[in-house]
Amino acid sequence: SLGYPYSTREAVALVKHIQAFPHDGVLGAAANIFAFDAHQPALAAQLASVLRRHGIPAGLGSGAQFAVRLAEEKPLPPAEPLESWRLAAPVAGSATAFATADGVLLEATSV
């Protein structure tokens, strides 16, 4: 069993780390938050097991790092527009009415 109640404090620390260092990602944040615990092999193994169970590929303890194996990067094909939108033209004399190119009248309202 864990001698320390890992819970909301670590979750908040993960979020704060990701907000401060967005390029680190979840793996970098988790490695930072749980670095101290990695020096205790049994605890590190248990934490890594719990994190993996929740989708975080942890590798704490015995020099292991948080790691994830990514697929090969492939370029995307050139983008092609699927549709285009035209701005509606303001209706003369009205601050809130607009007409589309095909004559549809739109009325702007505030919510």
C-alpha cells in the first residue's frame, strides 16, 4: 500500500506544470511531479502501474523514464476547401439586418 495519499494534489501539480510548460506534455509533467518518488523502487513501480492503468505510459524507477512510442510521422496531403462562406452585406438603414448573396435576410440579435 502507498504510505502517502496521492490524489488531487498531484493532479493539480500536473495541470499547473502543463500550463507553465506546455511543450513538456503529460509525460514530462508526470516525470517532474513524481521524480522524488522514483528513488524508491517499490513505490515507483506501484505508481507507474497506477499511472499506466490510467493511460499515462509511466516508467518510474531503476532509471526508467516516462516514455511513449509514437508512430512514424507522415505528411498530410495538401488542404482542399470543402465549402466557402460569404459574408452577408448590411441592409441599408439597419444596424442589425444583413442580406446574403441569395437574398436571405438575417437579423443579428444579442444573447
